[in-house]
Amino acid sequence: MHAMVLERLGDELQMRQRPDPVPAAGEVRVRVAACGVCRTDLHVVDGELPNLKLPIVPGHEIVGRIDALGGGVDALDVGMRVGIPWLGKTCGHCRYCREGRENLCDRPLFTGYTRDGGYATHVVADARYAFRLPDDGDDVATAPLLCAGLIGWRSLRLAGEGNRIGFYGFGAAAHIIAQVARWQGRDVYAFTRAGDAAAQAFAQKLGAHWAGSSDEAPPEELDCAIIYAPVGALVPAALRAVRKGGRVVCAGIHMSDIPSFPYSILWEERELRSVANLTRKDGEEFFAVVPQAGIVTQTVPYPLPRANEALADLRVGRLQGAAVLVP
């Protein structure tokens, strides 16, 4: 197999040839057809997440077909098309797993962070955390759904039922979840980097009711807002934008420090909460919604050896939609 490997923090990924991985009991080996490039991958490569396992193969928006089974796997078969998400394994025994909150497991493994991921031709995954996908789907178009879509879906549910919803940062996740929100009949307000007319036009093309810069106030009070950009300064901006009793959800795994803000913009029962990881139930719910909502992802494919270029383009905001690596 070949893989793009992060060997030392501060270095670019290196293409390496490795022996084909052998799935252990309860695991499957997947031949990767496509792997989305997620902002979390940037946090991994840039060393912004703690306890990083090195060397590591990043990538957790994986679509491919099973080509080998470990012992005891009977719910999946060789040749099946599957998706491998960020949450790669949970203990099943801690209080959070017992409460049905496996996204908060005390002893999890994360694909592309604490176990090797999908910037490769092959990946090994826990069979319980492989989502069965329709056999005839488009692999590149599906890949961003495995994190941008799933975390977006979880953040949308946690944001509540408000009609006027704001998205701060209109990238891979927001361009997917905006389509879900429009399908639900909500009005979408898209906030982008200052002066990013292309992103604002993209949001309006996807049905946004309003699009503007993140330093602007929306024309109406929002019922809720989701922050996808990893920028702590957006938290007080979003709190100022939501109505009394409104909710702001921070959807990223990492964010720059949140500046101090006056209690008055949190008062009147506004809420601020975060999203952590995902559950398998999130996946089941979201993949049932995808065909109903008619979600279409906008993607930019890159050959696997150009993974560093894809990460660089994501870092500086050159992408509309999502980058996807194709082995």
C-alpha cells in the first residue's frame, strides 16, 4: 500500500510504501476510493490537537470497498461499499458509552488521529464503525458526508428548531448543512470571511436567504447559529446575532481562544454549547436524510500525492466546498 504520512510535526506529509495492513479480529480492510480533506486534518497536521500519535496517516472522510475481513466479522462482506468516519472505536464500558453518548467515550480511537486514516490506498477499521453505503454512489461526492456532513448534522440538531439559522464559516460542512436546512424550510444566513464575495455568492446559489461578512450583523435576529470556522472571536459575534433564548453551537474540534465578552450578550437565556465527535446513530439518521434532502456536494478532487497541496488550499481558504483525495 501507499500512504501520505505525517512523521514529524512541522513537516509536510511524505508518500511512503508500507506492507498491506492485516485486519485483526473485528476489523475490516478497505481499499480507499476517496478521502475527504477536513479542517480537522489541518489541526492534526499543525499539531493543534493533544496526544497525537506519530507517525500518523491522516484522513477520516473515507469511502471505499472492503477487500479483507478480520475474524468474527459477519455483518459485512468483501466487496461492500462503506464509509469510515472520525470516530473509529469506543470502549463500550465507560459511563458515556453506557448512556448512549459514545461520542464522549473515555477511551476512544479516532481515524486519522489516533489510528491511521484514509490518506492512503488502504485502511483498516473497526467493523462496527463502518457505515454501509449504497453500492452505486459517487465516491468523491460521498466522502465529505463522512465528517463535514455528519458533524454538520449533529450541530444542526443541537442548534434546535429555529427558523432563522446562521452559519459562521461557509465551507465543507456549511455547504452541506445549508441544503438540509433549506430542505427543512429554514432561512439560512451565511457569514464568510470579510470580502469573500465568491463564498457569499456560493451560499446564495445554495439558497441562503442572506450572505455577508462575519463582522456584519444580520438583517434580522437569528433563532440559532452554528460556528464552523475555528475562530473564537466569532462566539461573541454570534451571541450578539441571536435573539433572546437563542442558541450558538461551536461545531469544531479546535478553536482559537474565545475573547472575553459582556455577560449581557449571554443573558436572557441565550445558550452556548459545543459539539464533540459523532455517534453511529448520527450516521444512521443523516444518511437517511441525504437522499430525501437531495444533497449535492461541491468537491475539488486531488490525486493522493498532492495531499499537501489540498491541505494548503484549505488552510488559506482557496476552496469552495470540499477537497477530496483520490488514490
